[in-house]
Amino acid sequence: MVSSKDVAKRAGVSQSTVSRVLNASNQVSKTNAEKVTKAMKELNYRPNAIARSLVSKQTKTLALISGPLHNPFFVETTTSIINYANEKGYKTNVFFENAGDNMAVYESVLSMQLDGIILSSIFMEDPIYEELKALNLPFVMFNRKHNKPGHFVEIDNRKAGKLAADHFLELGHKRIGFIGGPLYTSTFHGRCEGFIVKLKEHLSLDDALIHETDTSEKEIREAVLKMMGQKHKPTAIFAATDSIAILAIDVLKELGYDIPDDISICGMDNVRLARHHSFELTTIGQKTEQNLGRLGIEYLIDMLEGNIQEDTPVEVTLEPILYQRKTTCAI
Amino acid sequence: MVSSKDVAKRAGVSQSTVSRVLNASNQVSKTNAEKVTKAMKELNYRPNAIARSLVSKQTKTLALISGPLHNPFFVETTTSIINYANEKGYKTNVFFENAGDNMAVYESVLSMQLDGIILSSIFMEDPIYEELKALNLPFVMFNRKHNKPGHFVEIDNRKAGKLAADHFLELGHKRIGFIGGPLYTSTFHGRCEGFIVKLKEHLSLDDALIHETDTSEKEIREAVLKMMGQKHKPTAIFAATDSIAILAIDVLKELGYDIPDDISICGMDNVRLARHHSFELTTIGQKTEQNLGRLGIEYLIDMLEGNIQEDTPVEVTLEPILYQRKTTCAI
DNA sequence: TCGGGTTTTGAATACGTATTCAAAGTAACG
DNA sequence: CGTTACTTTGAATACGTATTCAAAACCCGA
């Protein structure tokens, strides 16, 4: 490992001088600067980022704690986050939330030296909130949020649920199912609540059609099987994410249903795949092109760079709209 | 920031002793160990990973340089890699290859302090190879590989191309297209070559049906449009990845084609999505359940932990097999 | 109680960089 | 040439931990 000392020796200057040319401080004489640059090249010197961090207290590293990538929503946010962070000179350590036990992940994150955290994996009452606060690092939640105040970027989930309900009601559906969860996350909680509230304004609700699940293929599958196995089947389903909708469609097709002729289905998130001609999934999303991850990372980095005071809360709730495509139709 | 010195002071011992209880060396008296543990808790002490790394020369951090996540193949490998690395106590810094200019990414990677690198983004003649070698870190290539020797995990791409050709030939197809590229990557190079070699054994080849592209939606779209716009259209297409196949299907459906009645299509990688009832994509993959990313990261970590000598080359080439589903049929 | 051996301890140092501070050098000006 | 002001330099130190080494404490048998 070649260090700044080695460079210094070779260039015939002190280590301080080497450090100074590294940091582009223009207080080095031209001749010395050249000598140092030359020596660096000859030795193929690369500054040790670890040592730098130790003194600068900056790691230029962020942690992303994301939902799983088999959900296309997180494919898009992860891509945006990593690429934007990179553009701004930050590295991203990625972690995936772990259905059973997030503590291992959090333990790992908490013990790292980081400049900031962006996460989607928080629950409304998550005790991790306090620990994150205690770290005294900027952190922003995207998609989901915690009940306590903090920086977040979300979509108006309640309103989204209502939109879905409205859509189905307008199409004349009477038996409408819901699949999604867990409900202790702000996303599913809001979507479910808004959906149910709206339905109840016009129909009497059949509890057998409301399926709280997690996001695993297994549970979605089970929910669809149960729902369609009933004597009185639904004619429409609101899947609380596109990921769930796509899994549900897989099962429905396996069972021989035609969509939307036999059953309408509406997702949420407006992921790229929803537009594919093999799906043309009706869904709910925001108007803006930039996804929630991108918005979140922009705010986080703004905070790190001092463009936003950290004590002014970032609380962004986007307006949802319906993207009507071909998986829903009138009854 | 509470340091080991603070803990030492509070516990009434020296910093050395604190360090010793941290590293579970059992050469600390019980009474002192307890005092220190107590002080740590009271102060909510977390060891500074940066400082640790500076002396230990280990960062427990890996870099993953991956293809883009809109390719479902990389969704699966990225998930496997990150999760497995985490299990083994390694953090993963993720980078995505950048169509235009990978140098920014590499520059970032090369300047980090890392324990190892796993990457899919290398070209057969990529000059980055030498720089990676020079870092003197273990690195393994998965999916793609370089022409020069190094650790890699791949599938037999040439054989895969032949399999695809065989499949179409058996089904009686005569005009068979190819979409994929760039051909300076080992994957596309092998697949294309094997495919063409096999075809030529039985047919005269129409160059207008061989489309070298990159992996962008734009180019795939263009290739499909061009191919199907011809006077003599193909009756079958080998898309060199499932990702390309799925994009191609999108365009084909948009153009009104039924699959496989109007045109057969075969992908490669056997990604999860290929099994979806909205695709049921015929494709080529390996037999083993574990994906290439998972295999690669296992080898990498084995090397880091000394379970494999770094100088014994890891060169894994998996056997491809055809997964016949419903996007290909006899003509 | 003493001596030898073993365990436990803390002072000192190293890791590679940034930064402070005082000294040395240089330029400008009268 | 002397003075002042400014630029450039290197020695020393700090960052937070692990580790070495020698000293201290302890244990045990004689």
C-alpha cells in the first residue's frame, strides 16, 4: 500500500504538502505541486478513503434499506437512488428488509459509519425509529413512514384507496375484494382504510373479501385462492401494490380466469411493467415522472450538503391519480 | 461521539482493556470485563468501524458492479448477492454499469477501500481488467467474463445458443432471427456465435435477421420493428436474454402479433418472470436453483475467508438446458 | 515468605490522512 | 537594504481503534 508519506518521500516534500495538493488547496507552489503529482502517478497512488474518513468524519456513504426487489417498485427506486447518489459522489450500501427479523439488518446499519440513511422499510410504530433518531444522522423515509415526525416522501395512500374504490364503483361492481398488507405499514394501512371507507359509503362490506396479507408470493396466492373459492366471488380486486396485482394475475390465469372479463383488477404504484402489453394493468400512481426513491434521495443529499436545514421537516405527500388500462372493465 | 477512551475512563480502565473486551479476547479479568460492558451500555457505545478498518485493513465491504435492474436477471443476482454477503457479515456497495461511461463507476470503486469485488459488467477485452488486477483484491466475474484468466461463474453461452437454434430447427422454423448484444461481451458473443454456427449447419443464413443491439429498450424496439417490417419476416426469434425477450414481446403485441401463433420467441436466463402466466416464456437456463450471482458471491467470500486459495482459479461454466414453455411452437 | 510462572494491565505506537501552528521563504515597497 | 505582508512549508498532532511490550498483579507450591 503506497501512502502519502511514500509520495512525499519520492517528491522530496513533506506529507502535509502531499495532502494539500490532494485537497486542491491552491496554497502549494507550482513546482512542488508538479513534483507531487508526478510522484503520485509514478507510484500509482490512491488516497486511502478510510483514513480520510477518520479525520473528516465524512464517509460519503449512505445506507439504503429497501423493500425486496421482486417488487418492481423497489427496482425502480433502488436504481434511482443508487444512480443519483453516485452522481453526487455518494456510495450506497444496500440492505433488504427481512420479513422475519429486521434487527440484524438494523444492527448492521447502526454500527456503520454513515452520512445518511434512506429507507422504505419502516413500520408505523417501528421501535427502530428511536434508534435512528439517536444516531443523529439525517434519515429520510420514502414510500412508508413512521407515525412520529420525520422526513418522508409518500403518496397519499388514503386518497389512493378511495380512487380505487371509486373506479370500481363507477364501473358498477358490487363485490370488490382487497389484497394487501401488512396493515401496520403506512402504505397498506392508508390504502386499505381509504378503500374501505369509500366502499362503505355505497355498499355493505363483506369482510370475507378483505384479505390482509404480507407481500410474499405464498400469502398472495393463498388470498387469491381463498377469495375465488368462495360461493360469492368478487368481480373486482384492488391489489394494494402492482407487485401484488401481478402475482394475483398469475394465480388468476392459472385458475383459468380471463382479465378483465371474468374479474377486474387494479394495482397501485404504476410500475414500468404495468404498462407492458402482456399486462396493461390499471393502476394508481403519482403524476410526476420521478419516483419516490428519487425524490427521497434528493432531499437526503440536499440535507447532507446543507441545501436544506435539517430541522425544517421534509414532508411530501404526492397526489395520486388513476391510470386506467385494460385490467378493469364495467360489469 | 463516544469513543473507547470515554468508555475506558468511565470504567476506570485503560483504552487497551476496552479494546480487548470488544474483541472478545478472554484475557480480561471478569471484574474489569463487567465494568467495561456496563460502561459501554451506559454510554451507548458503538465501536467506530472506520477506525477499526484503518488498523485491521479489513472493511468487511464488497463492491457489486451490476447490470441494470430493469433486467430481471440482475434483480435476482443482486438480491442473492446482497443477502448472502449480509449473512456472512459483509456490506455491499452497489454500482450499476453505465452504458456510456463506466469509468466514473470504476474510478469510484477503485478509490474505495474494499475487501473484494463482484461484477457482471465486464467486457471481453475490457481495459479495466488490468486495473482490477492491480488492486490486488479478489474479484470474481459472474455472467460475463474477461478474455484473460480470472475467477468467473458463467453459463455455457455457446452451447446455449446452439440449444436455441436446435429448438427452432426441430420445430421446423426456417427464418429465425437473433436479437442481442453488444457482442463484445462474453455472454452475447457466445450465444450469438453458438446460435449462428448451429443454424448454418442446416440453413443458409439471412444477415438481415441478425440484429446486434445493446440492451436498451430503444434498440430492442428498433430491432423488432426492423425485423418485422421486412418483406420476408422471421417466424421465430432468439432473444439473447429474457429481458430482451420480454421487451420484444411488448413490441410484438403492440404490433398485433400473437405469440407463438404468429411468431415464436425464445429467451435466455430463465428469470422468475418468464414463468408468469402472462408470459410462459420458453427460455434457456441452468439446472441449478442457485443463480450465478449467488454462486459468484459464495466463491468470493470463500476466498476472503481463506476457504479457497486465491491462486487456484475458480472457473465455473454451467450446463444450459432448455425450458420449453408456451412462446414457441412448430410452424 | 519467597520465587517462579502465569495472567492481567496500561503506556506507547501504528494505521493514513487532514489540519494547525510556527517557521521559513518570497514579494513588494520605500 | 530593511520592513511589512503574504505565501509556502514541515513538524506535530488528532481522528478511534488494535496491538506490542514491559510492568504489575496474582497464584501456587515450597
